[in-house]
Amino acid sequence: MIIIHDKNKYLKYYLQSIFFLGELRLNAIKTMAQHKGQGDEYIQCSFDATDEDYKEGYVTLYFWKPAVGDSYDA
């Protein structure tokens, strides 16, 4: 796992993933509330206390290739 310090860049990238054609995908928000996380194939978030990366008061964002490349702004 890589911890990214450019939080705004990746938070914006995640938020763009839950919009489609300029509209917020309400099913993404419903899934997030029901399952303490949400995600698609390469981009996910979690705030579930049973996840190994859980930290109280934080949301973990997960990005896999090809959503992000080899270089990170860590």
C-alpha cells in the first residue's frame, strides 16, 4: 500500500468516479451507506471497521491500475 499525500487530487478523482454524465450516481451513495464503502473495478472507498486499513474517522480510497499509473505524487 502506498499512502498518498496529495489528498485533494485523489479525492477529486474518486468523486469523479461516482458521477456519470455530470450526474451523481445515487446507487453509488446507497451502496456506500449500506456496505460502509463503494467502488467500481479500479476505484473504491471504505470506512468499514472490519477492513485491515480502517482508521477511525477516516475513509480509505483504493486505486488500482489502470486507474492510476506507475507514478504517484506521494
